[in-house]
Amino acid sequence: MAYFNSWRKPSLIVFACLLCFLSSSAARAEKRSPNFVFFLVDDMGYMDIGANNPDTFYETPNIDALAASGIRFTNGYAANPVCSPTRYSIMTGKHPSRVDATNFFSGARAGRFRPAVLNDRMPVSEVTMAEALKEAGYQTAFLGKWHLGPTQEFWPENQGFDFNVGGQHRGHPKSYFSPYSNPKLSDGPKGEHLTARLTNEATRLIGEMKDEPFLLYMAYYTVHTPLQAPKDLVEKYRRKAESVESDLEEFAPEEQVFPNSKNKRLVRQVQKHATYAAMVETLDDSVGRILNQLKELNLEEDTIICFTSDNGGLSTSEGSPTSNLPLRGGKGWLYEGGIREPFLIRWPGVTKPGTTSDVPVVSTDFYPTMLDMAGIEPKPQQHVDGRSLAPLIKDGTPPERDAIFWHYPHYSNQGGIPGAAVRMGNFKLIERFEDGRCHLYDLSADIGEQNDLAADMPDKVDAMKARLHAWYKDVDAKFLRPLKDGGPEPWRPE
């Protein structure tokens, strides 16, 4: 008995110490802020992923698995139908119209009128998502497409990111194969693939940052033009395209702002572009590689994943590689095909796998949502247009707002009209800036925006137009200008 008691006492002490160690380890783990991996894809349409479109021509098993493991928003939007403004909205949580960053940075095409004035840089005075997280102790890394300023003073390393791999002024790569001619990305072996290279760099940085909370902002150049992909994958989808059958013509007429152009804009109706499909696969494979690495490093449960695109799929120019049907239009349009995006969030321990939400959300919401998830209090005037989606994700409480707005006072390269739009509930109003005409659609019954209800519901038009015009004043929105001094004046809101 004496022997038993003498053995038992040290054992109890050891056991107590072990409990203390485990408790302190659990406390440390509990205190650690979540990591963030933010996937931003260039030009990916809502209907390009299987999670949103089971009949898609493209193969996206890793993105679909991500959607199935978290929450998928079926009414997720970009703040603008082209890239730079949406990127600004994500980084700042503000609508790009507040600083006149309303087109891709360098877009100055004129039509019947001159476009609105364009600010071609994200002010360094903005407190970006990266700066807010860095101030809270995060390591921050940016990879891929930046397109938020013409010179290095406006690039990621001066906007809150510790690392910048590939982020510069250009909106697309000169080539998806090395040499890249990118001042922020050294060339690899000749023929190295850009999407894979950026993923290699991402996995390296995750390995370096894994011991402390981090933000990895993975802004792939893919699937933007030039349309290039590994030859074996292109051949795979060329063979697959041969078996595609559809009752629709591959291309169809679409409204355009260049009625006298010799090159009439046609909209793609059938997904079967082999090179684009191959580009989507390289993207999906890269997403899978990063998610797998998080799992292998035991970071999966500590890392929140966000996935979205900067505008709708390219369907009417530069090869017209994808179809957004049943959504109308595409990149450069205020129709749903130009602004509705893949919009996925996985918050381990919070998001119930396979959840979907039809609450309208927008790219400005990511910033406040991520700060909320990390327990960081926003500063005054920070992300003033975004709303945290954390309550919606936790218990279904929608964000407090009555409308979502879009403002595009430009002639898009893809043929889209200069105008603005507002969504209130299931109704969406589009206002044209050349002449002030309005169109009204009920998205719950007409997601393809084919049935204009403006003439039948004048009171609804007036109410939504009044709300939109009040918003113009709030953000100091700018509008079209005469084509030349003394020329015809474009429409202006009252």
C-alpha cells in the first residue's frame, strides 16, 4: 500500500501539470486570431463554377468543395462591372464612387459623350484591409493582380502588405508563361506557368507565416485575357467541346453602346471555349493546392477562406470566352451577368457546411466582415459602405441596409452602357446616363432581365430613382461630360 501511495502522489502532480499545460495551450489557441486566405479571381463569372451552375462546361471540384464546406451567397455582387473599382471596394470597404475610381485604371473610352472624370489610383490615405489587420498583429502577403495605382507608391507594399509577389500597375499579364515582364515577379524557367508559379509562392509564404496570424490575399490574374493555358489541358477541353450540344446558337446579338461599330458585339450563349476552360482548371487546381496545404499544416480549422471575383464573366469581347446565361450581359454591363459573382466564405466552427444564403451582399462587405471575425474594432470612417456579414453567417441576421448601388459613368470596352443601378429587395432599377431612361426588373421572377416593368410600375420606378439620386449626392457621384466644348450636354440627375 505504501508503494502504491508513493507512486500515486507524483502521478497526480504530473497529471495536474499536464492539465495545466493543456489548459494553457488551449487558452493560447483560443486567443490566437484566425488566419485569412482571400481568393480574388479576375473576370470569373457567377455561372463558371459548378456550385452555382451544375451544368457548367468547366471543371471546378476544389472550388465546389470549398462552397460545400461553408456558406455560398447566391446574390453576391461586385461593387462595379469592371476590375479596379471592385478591387478598391474590397480593400477599403468603400464604394469606389467616393473617390471617382469608377472604371478600370486607364479606361478613358469616349462614346456619344466623354466619360466621367476618373481617379486612377487608390489613395495611400485609405486604411486598407491589410493595414487594419497588420496593426492588429497580422502578417500580410499579396500575390497576383493589383491594378490600383500607376506607380509603386500605390502598390501593395505601400498599402499594408509585408510581401508583394506580382502586384503592379498592369491589369493583365503580358503572358501566362515565363518570361513574365513583371517588375514584382522574377522570371522562372522558360515556359513556367504563371498561375502555378503564384500558387508556389503562396504555399511558400504560408509556410513562412504559419506560426502567427496572417492574411494571404491571393489575387489571381487568371482568368483574364490573354487566353492562354497549358496545351494538354486545352486539348482536353477541345475534345470535350466536340460533344457539347445546345438548343442555343453559340453567339447572339446584345445591346451595345457602339451602334455604328463595324465589329458588332455578340454575347456568348454556350460555354465551350477550350482555352478558357483550361484556365479555369488551372485556377481550381491552385485553389485546391492552397487548401490542401492548410490542412497539412494543421491550419485548416484556424483559417477563414473567402472566394470571389472582381466582375462578371467576359462574354462580349476579347474572344468572348464564357457565357453567363441565364444572367444577361457580362463584364462591363450593369446587368446581372456583369456584377453577380461567386461569393463564398468558410469560417471553421461557425459556417455550417452546405449553407446557402439569398441575402444580397456586395464586395464592400468583406472588409468589415473580416475585422468582425478577428475581433477588431473599426476606426471612424473605415469601410463606411460595407456591412459585416458575421451576424448573417452566425445566426441568419441580415445586414442593415435598404439598397445596394452601382455607378458606372463610362463606355465599357465590352459594350456596356454608361449608367447606374440600385437593387432594393428583389427589384433592380437601371438608369442610363446618356438620356436618363430607366428600366425596372423583378429579379425573383426574371433573373435574365428581359421583362422591363418600368412602364407598368411608375411608382416603384420613382421611389427607387429617388433613393438612387439621394445616393449620388451622398457619394458625390460624377457623370458624363460633353464630347467637346460647346457640344451637346448629356443627361444629368435633377
